[in-house]
Amino acid sequence: MEITAQRGLSGAPPFPQPRTCPYQPPETYRRLGEEAPLSRVTLFDGRVVWLVTGYHEARQLLADERISADRQRPDYPALAPRFQAEVARRLVLIGMDPPEHDEHRRLLNPDFSRRRVAELRPVIQDVVDHYVDRMLRLGPPADLVRDFALPVPSRVISEVLGLPGEDLEFFQEASRRLLQATTREDSQSAGEELIGYLDRLATRRRTESGPGLIGRLAREEVAGGTLSHSDLVQIALVILVAGHETTASTIALGTLALLDHPEQLARMQADPAAVPAAVEEVLRCVAVTDLAGARVATADIQIAGRTIREGDGVLLSGTMANRDDRVHQDAEDFDIGRTGRRHLSFGYGIHQCLGQSLARLELEIAFSTLFTRIPNLRLAVPADQLAARPLGSGTVQGVQEMPVTW
Ligand code: HEM
């Protein structure tokens, strides 16, 4: 289809657009990427913003102090109605600029370092084994999203934060409603439920002993006066939602990409040492957040022969930067033999994903265990029948369900 056929009134095509293949970008983004490293797109509210598809340009902008991630600014671009809810605009860390951002990040970095995350390997393996055992016990078919991809990261992030196990279902359901809400009101009410829950837990943890990050921050930082109680609640909320749906979607879409490339899957199954590189290729290819960031310019910026004006919205397309053929050879090929980690699926610059080591370890254990213990896993329906997540909630990609058999 011609891009011109899809342009809005402004002449700039609508953003976001639905994926045809759940782990590949829509054709329009590809065409925009082929035309120039920066283009114009139209958001749901009619606003025209920049879409940056070039790898170098995206990195340069993500590292530029003249762009802001502050979601409370009136000119911060809203990607969908749910981004206009108060809970989405007040997000700490991800929606903050320095110096506040850096203060919070410093408090959290040690808990998510590669070394600390490596200590979680046995916990993650237990969680993954539990859900594979359950699938095998119940027998085929299974829904890979409901029975594996979603509960695994959910259990893991609950362990990291120290949430009581019996709250898992509530928390899964409320975060799904928060992230998949198509209206501002639904997003706000799910967000308030989660905040109320975390508020009560953080208060309890200040005086009682209890495992996990919320307890540590409550007893060390809040009690010591270095962090406010409400900031702790907000930090827990951001970690919980950022760390859960993203990893779940990457497990599901990564499994789909591997099943679609049996020769690459066989390479991974034959050589356990190939799993980390396969994880990187899954991350590069599926880029579930679609965007490596959404920002607003706080000054005029010249880049790639264009001028981004102060107040302009800027969307950095991880999906397309990851396919920039100036950086990735045969960028369209799914090839687990690539070396290096030159993708923007975890973002770049000061907001680069806090949980990336955790996500990498979860993906590594999930794929290796799943395909070792169920080596003949396959889709139970044709791939083109998988229902993509509705667009109205933003840009996190996924499938609603994924029937599999073996
Ligand atoms: C495959 C899974 C994941 C993907 C694709 C992903 C992707 C991203 C991206 C693109 C950003 C940058 C956003 C921006 O600059 O605006 C980000 C930031 C963030 N991610 Fe992840 N993420 C994943 C897993 C996790 C996990 C497991 C956690 C749990 C700790 C987490 C927590 C965060 C937080 C707190 C930030 C904000 C960091 C900051 O602003 O300093 N993410 N993530």
C-alpha cells in the first residue's frame, strides 16, 4: 500500500499503526524509514510529531540534553488516551528529567546490576519450571500467553519487589487493565487501585520484616529520610508495570519468531551457548515497546538536515532503528548468529532500561527451558489468525493469546 494512501489530513501518516506480522513493523514505518531518518507522523489527537527511524539519529537524540522525558509538561506527546491519565503523567523515573531522575536511578541501580540479577537465576528457573511442568501436566493445547509468557515475568517481578504470592492475580489483572486501557478513565482507575495496594504494602513493610525491594527501600531509604513514602510507591508502580508486560510480550513474540525460523531455532536448541545471542536477536527483531522513547524538544535541534523546533514531540522508533541497514547487515534477516548488542530495544541514554539484565536472564531461561522440555512445541493455529493487541492503548506490541500444541 502507498504511504500517500494512508496519510492523515496533515499529510503525515497516523501513528501508531497495526503490525501485520506481530513481530515485524508495519509497512508504513518501513517506507518512512527508507525515505529519511526523520519523518512526520500524526497522533490520535491530531498532533503532528517527529518519528525518528535512523539508528544514529535516534541515539544522538536520546543522549541530547535538549530533549525532555517529563510527562507532566503540557507539550509532552500523548500516544494514546491512556497517556493523558494523571497516573501516566506522574510517572517517576521514566517520566522525569535530571536531577530528580538521576537521584531515583542511583537508589535502584545496585538492585538491578548484572551481578545482583545473576543471583536470581535459581528463583527464575524455579518459576519457569513451575509453569512448564503445569503445561505438561495439563497437556496440549495451551495458551502460551496465559499459561507461560504472562505469569513468568509477573511472578519474577513480584519476587523482586517482595509482593505476597497471594496477590499475584490481582496484580496481574490490574496492571493489564492499566496498560491496555483505551480510555483515560480506565487507565486512571486501574492505576489508583495499584497505587492503593502498593501504598498499603509499603506502609506495612516499614515496620515488619519482609523480602524484596519495597521492604529494603521502606526500611532503609524512607525510614532514613532519603526517599519519600509516595516516591517509593511510585517507583514500585513503575517497576511493576515496566517490568511485566514488556517481558511477557517478548517471551510470546520471541517464541513466535523462533517457531517461524526453524533453522535458527534448531541452532539454538543444538547449542546452549547460543541462547544469549538468540535472546539479543529476539530483542532486536520484536522490539515490543516499538519506541525506544517519546520526548519533547526543549530547544531547536538541527539533525540530519532537519530542524526539530522547541516544543516539538519526538518519537524514537526502536523497531526501525533496529533495522537500519547502515548499522545492521541484512537487517531484515532473523539471524541468531549476530554479534554485538546494537539495538535500541532497551532504549539508550539516561533512561536506558533499568531492568535489562533481569529481562535478558528471564528470556534466556524461558526460551532455553521451553524449547528443551517441549522440543516439538508449535502453533496450534495459523500464525495469521493470532489476534494482535488493540492499537488504542499505545505502542506495546503483543498478541492476546497464542494457542500452542506439542
Ligand atoms: C524485554 C523486556 C523489556 C523491554 C523491551 C524494555 C524496554 C524499555 C525501554 C525501551 C525503556 C526506555 C524508555 C524511555 O527511554 O523512555 C525502558 C525503561 C525502563 N524499564 Fe524496561 N524493558 C523491559 C523490561 C524491564 C524490566 C524487567 C524492568 C524491571 C525492573 C524494567 C524497568 C524499566 C524502568 C524502571 C525503566 C525506566 C528507566 C529510567 O527512566 O531511568 N524494564 N525499558
